[in-house]
Amino acid sequence: MYEFIGKIIIWSGIAAISFILIALAVGYFSLKKRMFFCGFFAGVLDFFYMPVKSIYSLFSDTRNLDALMASLKNKAQYKKFARTKKRVVFAPHCMRHIKCPASSTKYGIQCTECGLCPFAEIKKKCRQKGYDLYILPGSAAIKHILKEKSYDGALLVACSYEINKVMRFLAGRGIETYGVALTKDGCFNTKVNVSDVYRAMNIK
């Protein structure tokens, strides 16, 4: 009896490790081309996220793991995101200019379109495309916004860690997500390829 249970545990462990390694490989290749079963392998990495992240940190920057997972989810959710009608852009306040004159509220930074940073043009594009825009000090503010507003699609502009974190949070809440990673992250003066943001906004 105990021998049988031991075999089940061992084979389950081997299967889990195999799935994780395959998921990481698929995630890596998904950064460059279209892959199959992206949703399944993203789910595998989500399920084992904390232990995988701990082991991954011994060999590489964990931001690479989050980038792989975000890429898998972008590929898996692309068609569903394309069908969404009511969309929102969640972006990080660290992209604003250090001399930004905008005030901060519980809904984030209230962009005045001063032109010092890309948010003036992004806000204008959001109006044209029917997106709401929230410039947030942190992803925790999203849950407060969603108590008052309803969306079926969310375009996430952030570092790979935050994109993956919010994708995991919104999974199962009826909101399809698509992420555009910052080209330079950090605590301030971060940057994004605005053309990538606009291309994502045009997904249909």
C-alpha cells in the first residue's frame, strides 16, 4: 500500500517537473513565434508559480519568467481580447515625467495632458478608441476601480512582473487581458514603446 502511494507521488513529481520544463520552453519560443497550447502551459506555470519562481531565481532573473508567462497569456488570450467591447488601459505612474503637475486620487494620476510624457498622446488615443485610462501607483488600485466600473477587456502596460500579476488576478473575473511590457522598468522615468501600445489598442 505505502509502496504504491510512494510510486504515485514519485511519478506525479516527475510529471509535474516535465510539464513545467515544457511550459518554460513553450514560453520561451512564444516570445518569438506563435505556439500551440499556450493557455494550458500558462496554467501550468501559474499553478506552480511560487516554487518555479524560487528555483528560477537561482539561475536567472525572475523577470524573465514573468515575461515568458505574460507572452504565453498574450498568445492564449489574443482572440478573446479581440472580441471585447468595453476596454480599459491600466498603466504605471512611473512612466510620467518627474515634473508631472497632475494630482493623484483614489483612481490614480489625473493626467492634465501637459505633454511632458507619453501619457498626453496615450490619453488622446484612448478617447479616440473608446478606452478608459487609469495611471496607477500600483496594481492594488485595480480592485477598487473594478468595484465601480465594469470592463470585459484590459490592456496592461507595466513591467513583466506586474503584467503577469494582474493577469493572474483578473483570470476568472470575466476580463480578457493583453500586456505590453515596459522597455525600461524601475521606480521612475520608465519607458514603453508607444507604437506597441497603439497596436495592442487596435486588436480586433
